[in-house]
Amino acid sequence: MTPYEDIRVEGHLIDSGIMSAIMDAVVELEGEFETLSFEVGRTNDDASVALLRIKAPSDERLDEILHIIQEHGAVPVDPSDADLAPAPADGVLPDRFYSTTNLQTWIRIGGKWVAVQGVEMDLGVCVDLATGTARSVPMAEVRTGDICVVGHKGLRIKPQERPRDRQAFEFMNSAVSSEKPKAQVVAEVARLLRESRKAGKGTIVVAGPAVVHTGAASHLARLVRLGYVDVLFGGNAVAVHDIESSLYGTSLGVSMTEGTPTLGGHEHHLRAINTIRSCGSITAAVEQGVLTSGLMHTLVDTGTPFVLAGSIRDDGPLPDVITDVIEAQNAMRTYCRTAGTCLMLSTMLHSIATGNMLPADTATVCIDINPAVVTKLADRGSWQTIGIVTDVGLFLEQLANDLER
Ligand SMILES: NC(=O)c1ccc[n+]([C@@H]2O[C@H](COP(=O)([O-])OP(=O)(O)OC[C@H]3O[C@@H](n4cnc5c(N)ncnc54)[C@H](O)[C@@H]3O)[C@@H](O)[C@H]2O)c1
């Protein structure tokens, strides 16, 4: 008998492309589908429900197909519990461990569906059988004997659906090239930030040193003062050059007022780092009256948290930079799990890191002057991500002006 499984899928199956994605996957893997029933939602908000029989040439192939279509929300009509196995060593997941997506996931334990806490892709899932709970866990944090999900039985995933709000859909669905008018785009990003704040959800801003080099740190500081930034992510450079501009009036030795290199200016950022190191931290430098202006000063002054993650090319670094990557990931992860919006401003390194930790439904706006970087950052397979090719300095000034109005 041809191996088969009956699956059920529910949601905005047609306009979010879920039905076609499932059918394509089945055909691509040499399977067959038979539609047992298909109830189409009658309004924009109504969900559709489909029952499909999935057939495959072998049990292994059926397994493969079910794994792929699971990510589009397909669940066996008669689901079994998730398979579990203990972690064999600290930092090692069991063979065939289930690797997470950036979509909301449930696992079935003891006949009950349990939500996996912490939506993030490329992690394992550990189960606490005593409390009947499940959480996503980075590989490095798994401890010997932790009970982990293996295989892909007993799993339910909420598929990506396009936003129901027409305005949001049109905006998030249109990649913004350098040739499109920017005022409208800035107004849309401002609307997004206002809505996120109104909904009580945090905004993460990921910023690179180009924000400072282009003279836009003061505009980002305005956003902080207006309460639109809940946490700043970056590396050594954004903080170093901001502090350099505050202490010396230059960024990488270039005068912030003249736009020309200053004599001996190439040393300014090193002297700035040394000054902060002698104070103990950026916060201490503010408290000691050494750092009195700039973006980092504004963050400290307003009590806005920041996470500075180290990288191989850092000078110094500043004492606040977290040089252990696992520790830096964990510090960022906490914010990623609750944020409503993320603005990625001209840093490929830190934006990619952040993007990999965000759930798919976090509204994400990537701004970079290089179209290839924008395409890479915006390519999260998510309806909620938009890429904008523009100069970050001009963008931030307009955004702060719009939000101030
Ligand atoms: N002195 C230092 O310690 C120092 C100096 C530089 C960088 N770093 C560190 O190196 C790492 C990577 O640095 P990064 O994030 O700058 O590099 P990155 O290459 O990851 O990203 C820089 C991005 O900025 C974009 N960009 C440049 N000018 C722009 C503009 N005007 N408008 C919009 N986008 C623009 C580029 O296209 C590029 O994609 C970070 O951790 C940083 O802290 C340290």
C-alpha cells in the first residue's frame, strides 16, 4: 500500500500562498496530494481549512514531505506525541534533534499541545516533563540528560500569513529601491513605530558607525528622547565614534562640522576609548561628567539599555562591549523575544545577527546604502520585513522630524 498521511491546515491559505507552498513541496518531493475537503474563508478575516491526503513512494519520503509542509502549518489529522531523547553531553543535542523555525511552535506531550517558549530559529527544543512545558534552547546551553524533541512528529507550526491590514501589507510587501520617493516611506516607518509603541511593544534599533559618520547620531538620540527606542544593539564602533564625536568633534578623525579630516584625528577614537576605559564604563563616564553629549550619553541619561557585542576588529574595546559571543547573544535574545519592531541601520554584521534571533512576525525595517546588503537583510522569508536602500543619515533626520511633529 502507498504510504500516506491525512493532514489538516488552517489559515489564510490562498492569499498567503500556503496552499501552493504545500502542493509545490509535495510534488517536488515526488509525492501526491488529494484534497479531501477545502473550506474557503468568505471574508478577509475568515480562515480557510483544508484536509489533504499526502501520499509518497516510501515511508522515508513521506516523513520528509511531512517535515517540509509542517512549516506551512500542516498537522496530521491524527497526531502523535513528539519523540523525545536525552542530550548525550553538555552542549550536544541528541541525534535527529528538531531544529526550530522563527515561527510560533507547539509540541504534543501526553496528548496535549504545549507552546514552545521563545520563538527563534535554529535552536533545539527541551521539555520539562514534570511541568509539561517546552522551551527553545541554543545548542551551547543544553546540558547532559536534558530531554529534547527529536524528529518531527507531534509538532504544530503557525505559518507565516500576510498582514490583514491593507496599509501594512502594501508597505511591507514593497522592497524600496533607491529610486523610490522617500518621504512616503519615512512616514510609513514612523507610523509603524507609533503603532508598536501604542501596542506596548518594544523597538530594537541596531546601529552601525555609519550613523555617527553621517552626522545622524543626534537624530537617533532624538528618537531615544521621544521614547521610540527601547534598546540599542551595536558593536564597539558605533559607541566609540559617537564618544569620539562628543569628546573631539570628529568621527574617525573627520570633523563633524567641516566634513574634512583633522590633523592627528585618526588617533581620536583610540584616545576616546582610553578615556572611557579609565572611567570604568560608559555609564561611569556620564556619571563622572566626562561624557556630556551624544547618542551614548542620551541612552545612559534616559535609562535606555544598550547591548554592544564585540567583533574581531575592535579597538580597545570599550569596557561595555561583551566579548564573549554566547553572552552577547543571550543579552540580545532577551529583547528579541518581546520586540514588536526592529530598525536595522547600516550594519550588516549586527543586523544579520539580530535578524536570526527575531520571530518572523517582528516588523523589521532594514536601511542600508548598498542594495545587496538590503536584499540580504530583508530576505527573512517574512511578510513583515522591508528593505530600504538609502543614506542612513538623511533617513534618520527625516524620521526624527516626522516623529517629533
Ligand atoms: N574602531 C573599531 O573598533 C571598529 C571600527 C569599525 C568597525 N568595528 C566593528 O566591526 C564590526 C562591523 O562594523 P560595521 O557594522 O560598521 O560594518 P558592516 O560591514 O557590517 O556594515 C556596515 C554597513 O553600513 C553600510 N553603510 C555605509 N555607509 C552608509 C550610509 N551612509 N547609509 C547607509 N548605509 C551605509 C554599508 O553598506 C554596510 O552594509 C562591528 O562590530 C563594529 O563595531 C570596530
